[in-house]
Amino acid sequence: MKLARYIDREWHHYCVRDNNVIDTLFFDFNEFKKSDAQKKFSYLQDFDATFDSLKSLEEKIRQHIPVSDHVYVGLGEPLVQYKDASKHGWDTENNIAEGPYYYTDDFINRFSKSDPVTFFANLVSHVPLNRPIYYLNDMFFQDNKIYRNYKICRNLLGKLSRTFDKRYHWEIMCSHNVKLYQALKRHVVNSKTFSTCHALGITHWGQDVIVPSDKKSGAESIDPGNHNIRCSDLIDPSIYNQSHYSCVVETVIPSDNRMSMFSEKEAKPIVAKRPFIIVGTMDHLKAFRSLGFKTFSPVIDESYDDEPDFDKRVEMILDAMEALSQKDPMEVYRKLAGVLEHNHYHFYNNKWNKKLLEEWYQGEILFKTQTETIIKPR
């Protein structure tokens, strides 16, 4: 059967142009439309998640639906956040669309249940969706093996201390979350926590990592000509070596807890075999476990994951941090050794993104290496 694949050029590090597909690819929509292939598939991508880019993405998806047998959409920024000027109008004074913010689920639900569209993103949905979304492990944007395949990352791991003589129990990077930082400062666990808040100009970059040009934006690539490793992907030994545990703070936390995303913030302590708490949505840990990972209860009190109110959830998290600080770190690591090993192994060895690869090759993957993919066509 003759196939045709239209692909956005941004789909570079998952949809590999190997010998199985190279002769089926189209980058020009008009040429793709004129193709006489018996089956056509479109692979679209958006990395910006801006108001304008999402509008363009929706238009592009609707352009492809009548032409393709199925449209596959990757969301490089998993928890998209946008406003709908067509529905609520435009605020000319502030030069922004009126109305509420919408998220990934709202974008997906702009399509009907019968539309042949499938989405992929690094998140887990807690609400009903018209179209399926499959988890895409994009925690480290380059790939999940950067701490094995890149010297700069391997060197950072090699500098981590395994002793228990540390100044702090916790480290937390609040980034833009000023409310969280202020809550921490009021709590007794503050004295046991190494903390930063970029929004307030409180930053720390150790000598072993690369500082972004604005000294804030960790999403900046450290070597864009060769790979997509970002400043925020780098474990800072000067922070890990003076703390036992991490409290990781996700960037986008919908107030109604509709979706949970995952990023380098969870990946770094997993790679370093380090216990952590997640400041995210309600059911964030539940979503994490749904991906095959384990969490740290009962050693860490994880009842905060059941609390729908963000402010109350933060207080419960700080209480859980304080409670763990009262325990011997050596004993904590002994009790959690199995969980840490499981998560480390699962991160590296699970068949992540299997669904996307099957839809890319349009068949069952029987065997795959760095240079060869053997498939069973549908």
C-alpha cells in the first residue's frame, strides 16, 4: 500500500526520517494534497503555545482533516494557555484578548469526537476529552538519556556527593511562583530549605552549570547548534550537594486541577536517585503513578495530593517537608532505596512514546535500534 506522510519540520527528534518512511514524506501541503497515495497521514507540531501559534495550528489541523486519513498533533509546550479573542473580544488598552484563559483540554475539545485527530503531549489529563491525548516523555527536551549520552551531563552526575553531611534538608526553586516562596518564608521548614525565586531576583547558578543569558530563563538551550539540552536540564551540584531532598515546582498549575504536566523538574531527581515532592495540581502524584513511576508514601506524607485548593495544598506540602526533616536522612534513603531504583530504571527503560512511533511507522514496532527499525505494517 502506498503511503504519504506530511510532516512539520519541527517534528525532528521523534519522527525519524529513516528508510521506512523517507520516500513517503511531504513538506509542502499542496504537493501532499495532490499525492495519489492510498493512505495519507499528517504530523503537525507547535512549540510556541502562543495565542497566534495556536490559532495557526488549529487552522492547519482543519486544513489537513479533509485530506488526511488521520492527523497527529504534537504539543511541544504541553500545558498550552491561551485566550479566545473571537469569542470574547480584544482589550485594546492592554493589547490582549478579553476573557478567561483556556488550556490544552479546551484546545483539544474544539475538535469533535468524530474528527480524525490524535494529540501527544507531556501531560496527563484529569478531565474528559473529545479526542485522545497520549503521554509523550519530553521531560528532557533533547531526550531522556542526556545524562548517559552527553559528557556535560555525565560530569555533573559524577560531582554529586553521596554523603549525609549536608547543610539543608530541602532545595526548592520557586521560579516565578512568588506566592509559594512567601509561604515557604513564613513556615518553620524555611530554615532547613535552600530556596530561590527568579521572579524576585533571588537566583543561584553554581560554577559547574551554564547560566542563561538573562540569568533567569532556564529554557534557553546551552548549545542550540548541536542539541536541545537546556540550562534548566542541568543538575547543579552546588545545590544538590548541600541538600538531601528536592521540592520541585511545575511551571503551569491550572487552578481547577484539570491537567498535570511533567518536565525536567521531576527528571533531574529521578536521574540523581533523589526523593522529591511535587508542587503541582491535585492528583499530580496520581498522574505520575499512572505513568508507571512510584511515589514516596508513607515515608513522605503525600496526602497533599488529594487537596483541591492550591493554598491549602502548599501548606500541606510545607508540613510534609518539615515532617521529613525530622527523620534521619540515611534511614529515609534506606527505606526509599527500592522506589528510587525503580523510578531510575523505569525512566531509562520504559518504552516511552511507543504510541507515537507506531503511528509514525503505521505498524507494530518489532525491533528498534539507533540505526534500524523493523516494523510489521498494518
